[in-house]
Amino acid sequence: MLIRVEIGIDAPGIDALLRRTFGRDAEAQLVHDLREDGLITLGVVATDDEGQVIGYVAFSPGGGGR
């Protein structure tokens, strides 16, 4: 396993992982939209020995309101 900062080529694997994990499209679409809007401050992937994405975490600024 390798843990590293995500790169552009990881996007399809991240998308597939999120859809598989959550069983719906909402989370994958949210990450896609945040990425497209430049709002992911840091994205980190875990990959297996074949380079497949098996884990993902993203950091994005949040609102300060309640």
C-alpha cells in the first residue's frame, strides 16, 4: 500500500471508490464539484500494489456559521 497526495489520474478511481462505498452518487458528485471549483485544499489517496485507489480523504474549507 502507498499513501500519497492525489494526482489528476486518480479522479476516476476516487469516483468509483466513493460510489461503491456510499452506494449512491451524492458523495462522488460533491468531491467532483469541489475539485472542479478548486476547493479541495488537500486530497490524499491510498493505493494498492497495482495502483488502484483503495482509500481517500479530502480537506476543503468549511463555513464558519452555525
